[in-house]
Amino acid sequence: MPDHGPFENLHLAVSEGVATVTVTRPKALNALNAAVFDELERAFTGLREDAEVRAIVVTGSGDKAFVAGADIVELAELGPEAAQATSARGQGVFNLIERCGKPVVAAVNGFALGGGLELALACHVRVASDNARLGLPEVTLALIPGYGGTQRLARLVGVGRALEMVLTGDMIDAAAAERCGLVSRVVPQAELAATAMKIARRIASRGPVALRLAMTAVLDGVGAPLEAGLAREADLFGQCFATDDMREGTRAFLEKRKPTYRGT
């Protein structure tokens, strides 16, 4: 059976095929520590295996912070070897989220800094409230991003913009994040949860296998030469034609009805 908790630092709820994962450490502005990473790994491993879940929303509790960063109390005690292992651990959990095979929508409320922005970057769609503030401030502590931020941010917004954010450590507001493509849309704080859920439910109505293959095509191709990316796309396009969902989707289109996808 998929592991859906209980959790001490997360709240997980599933409704109509959409799971909502909420980081719940409000006194620490939802900062990431080892326990949160362990629970994120458990949660997403379970969600990956749950056939009833077709899309996921990730957010933080309260209206002040999505995730304000890593837990500095923990990081301050690390030596070089332990720090490298901590980085690899965080990268592994965020890779799991990115590659879980289910579309993940980040609902960014308030501060998304350091590890919090890296968590949002591991999601596939990012929606922000108008009070959101995003950044990678690690250099202000004589550190660098360690959970994938130097890699995913540059791929998303371009090397120049990413380097400015990484090297200054400055935060940007939601409007600037939308302009540079870091988030896809900005909505009033009161509308954030409903907007993220609406997007997730719209995605969840599509063919589950096609969603997984589409994400694979994009993620595999983004760092590859164009010819290799196109070959990967053609291969995955062909795989769609081996699915019952593809037959149902095309048949429903021709019959002018709503398709019923089973994920096979």
C-alpha cells in the first residue's frame, strides 16, 4: 500500500485524484531539515505508486512562507564530508519529486528561499501568490545552493539571470519571477490554493501515461543536443501508441465525448 502518513512535518491529503503535500513547520517558516527530507521521500514514494493520484500540489503552511530555506541550525554543524552527503541527500529527494511520474504543481506562498526555491524548481509548474519572494541567498552565508538550484535555475531562466540571483543572493518579487519565467503565473494570496488546485485538476484530467511520457521527453531532452532530444521524443511518442489511453483518447475525440482514462 502507498505510504500516506501520518507525518510530523507534512500534511498530505488526496481529493479527486489530486494530492496536496503541505510542509508544516510554521515556527521555522517551514524550513527544510533532515526530518522533512525523510518525510518528503516517504510521501512522494507513496504518491508515485498510488494509481488513484494523478497530480500533486506542493505548498507550505500559512501565508508567510512556502519554504523559507534549509534549517541553518543543522547546516552550521556540518563538516565538508557531511555537507556533501547532505547536498546529495537533498538532491536525491528533489530528483524523486521531479521524476515521480506525476505532474507536480508548486503553490508558492510567501518566502521561497534557498532550499525552498530548490523544492519549487523540482516541481513541474510553479504558481506564486502576489506576496511571494524568491531567491537563492546562500552566498550571504558563504555557501552555494546545494539541492539543485545552480542547475535547475539556469536551465529555467537562463545562465545570466541565474548567475545574478545566485551571486548576489538577492530576492526577487513575484512579478519579476513571472517576467523571467521562474513562475508561470501570479495570483492574489487568497486565490493561490484554488488556482493551483484548478491547474492540478485540469492536468489530472489528461491521460496519465501521456503525462508521464511528456514529462520524460522534456526532462530528458532539456540538457541533450537537439538531435538526441528529438530521437527521445519520437521514441516516447511511439510508446503512446501502445496504450489503451491513446485508443480511448482518439476514439472519444472522434465520437465527440469526454474520454475516460485508466492509466494503461
